[in-house]
Amino acid sequence: MRNTYLIVAEHRDGKLRRVTLEALRAAAACAAGEDEIHAALLGEGLDDLAAELAAYPVAQVHVIESESLRNYNPEAYVQALAPLLASLRPDGLFLGHTAAGRDLAPALAARLSAGQISDVTGIEREDDGRIVFVRPIYAGKAIERRVFGSAPRVVTVRPNNFLAAEPREDGTAAPIARSAAASASELRTVVRDVVRKTAGRIDLAEAKIVISGGRGVKSAEGFRPLEELAELLGGAVGASRGACDAGYCDYGLQIGQTGKVVTPEIYIACGISGAIQHLAGMSGSRIIVAINKDPEAPIFQLADYGIVGDLFEVVPLLTQEFRKALA
Ligand SMILES: Cc1cc2nc3c(=O)[nH]c(=O)nc-3n(C[C@H](O)[C@H](O)[C@H](O)COP(=O)(O)OP(=O)(O)OC[C@H]3O[C@@H](n4cnc5c(N)ncnc54)[C@H](O)[C@@H]3O)c2cc1C
């Protein structure tokens, strides 16, 4: 029996988000034999993105265009995807575990009467062919292995945990099917505009390097050395809730149980004590560096590298040394 999987692509500023290619890799891990992976691309003015996506190993790219899809809107997205879901009848749906993916996946699961497994970090195939979805639970303290009882299945994939899919080796492109979605006047809510608070900065969820500040940065001004280091290394700045609550930075930067989950190659925690709720958002980072003036700070128990010292001395020194090394 041939299974059909559907990836719901995400894009921002005219670029595909890497998590879409990671979701494609995750779907490929479930696919076997004659199984097909399709991709849905929603928005407006999508010609270039559709051509880019068609270069990856998908059976077809389904482009759904409408002014109402310019910005993410759950109602518009669910409505727009409904005809495709009805015709394709996918056995599995894959989305990024991003703000939009977390919102859209349960709505699509409800429409399909499907089960959902969220925040998946690994996929394993057992000897009997069953596919096991691996996900961290209890703020990363335990790992859960789940299987679906029946199809259809809805899966959200945690960013930075799967390798991004590679374009087809033979340079061919998948066919592109186009359709139009409902006009904005038929929707109950309309997103008029999205104003980004962190314009121009690297997306925290996808950053390879994250420099995070905690209450130890002591002020908004105290984030400057961290921003300087992040800029030099091409990384993003994050924060603990302690720093956000103190008003040193925007809540959009918060990492942790009630903030964003990041899994960068390198996570540098500056003036962060290492509360369990913070660790829930960053313990999956490949290399963790902690800078804290308290040698007993719990963050050192998790860190691969620890620097006991004043962050206002250590961070500028790191910037200085990296600048020399990168010159
Ligand atoms: C339901 C719930 C959800 C939560 N969700 C989150 C969440 O999502 N994310 C999150 O982060 N927290 C969350 N918290 C809060 C969490 O429990 C901690 O209070 C918070 O993480 C502490 O932030 P912090 O480490 O910046 O501050 P603190 O615990 O005050 O630590 C500051 C650290 O800075 C060090 N320091 C001070 N000055 C310097 C200096 N000059 N140089 C170097 N080090 C210095 C200190 O030694 C200390 O270790 C949550 C709490 C609850 C109850």
C-alpha cells in the first residue's frame, strides 16, 4: 500500500524556513517503497519559492495563493488546505514545531480526525516496521517514544534536530500544481499587518549559535556585549525569563518552558543560573557554555564548558579573541 505524506512549508521574507526541509527529511524517514511526499506552499507571490521547493525530493508542490495567506492566519490556512487534504487524503502531515506549526497542526489534526505527535526530535523504524516518534517530555527530563494507532498522523518537528533535506541529485524538478484560496472577505478574522519587533535579527529557533543573557546582565544596556558577540559569530541573542521579567529585553527572546525551545550548535548562557524551566528550552543544544560568577550555579552541571567569572569581563574578551581568530 502506498502512503502519501504532506509537508506544510513555512517561509519568511521570501525564503523557505530550514525547518521545512527538516520536516521533509522527517517525512522521508517514515516513507518507504512507493510512498510519496508532497509539499504544500501557501502565501502570495510564490513563484520563486515554489521553484526552489520543487528542486527537493517531493512528488508534487501544491501552491495555494491568495492575498489572505500573505500572513499566517489559522482560519485562512485551514480553509485553504481543506480541498488539498480532501483530494490527497494524506496518511501523514508534517509541520515545523514553530509558532505557526504549533497553532496549525492541531487544527488540521481535528479536521482530519487524526492523532498528533508534537515536538518530535527523532524517528526510528522498528524491526516490525512500526515507526516510533521520539520526543522530550517533562521539560527535557525524560524521552518519550510514541507510535500512532492509526493514520492519518500529524507530526510537528522540533527545529534543528533533523538534517535538512538535500535537493535532488539529478537536478530535476517536481511538478507544481496551483490553486487559489478563499478571499479575505470570506474569513472571520483577517491579519492586516505583522510588525516585527526584532527586525533583521536571526531567527532564534533556527540559529546555529545562541548567546543568552539572564538576570546577571543587570540592564537592557547589559545585553550590548552579548549582541556584539552574537553579531560577530552570526548568532542570535536569547534570554532567560529572569531577564525578560526584569524588563532587560523583550519576551520574544525568552528561552525555556514558557518561551522558545532552541537546539543550536553552541549555546552560551551568560549570567543565567540554570533553573529547570530555562533548561527545558536549551538543554538539547549541542555544546553548552556557561559564564557565571557563582561557581555553584546549577547551569555548570549541564554545561560542557564553564567559565567562572564576571560576564562583563568574559564576554568582551571572547569577542576580542573571536575577532582576532576570524580576521
Ligand atoms: C511556570 C514557570 C515557568 C517558567 N518558564 C521559564 C522559561 O521559559 N524560561 C526561563 O528562563 N525561566 C522560566 N521560569 C523562571 C525560572 O524559574 C527562573 O526564575 C529564571 O530562569 C531565572 O532567570 P535567571 O537565571 O536569569 O536569573 P537568576 O536565577 O537570578 O540568575 C542570575 C544568575 O546570574 C549570575 N550573575 C549575576 N551577575 C553576574 C555577572 N556579572 N557575571 C556572571 N554571572 C552573573 C548569578 O550568579 C546567577 O546565577 C519559569 C518559572 C515558572 C514558575
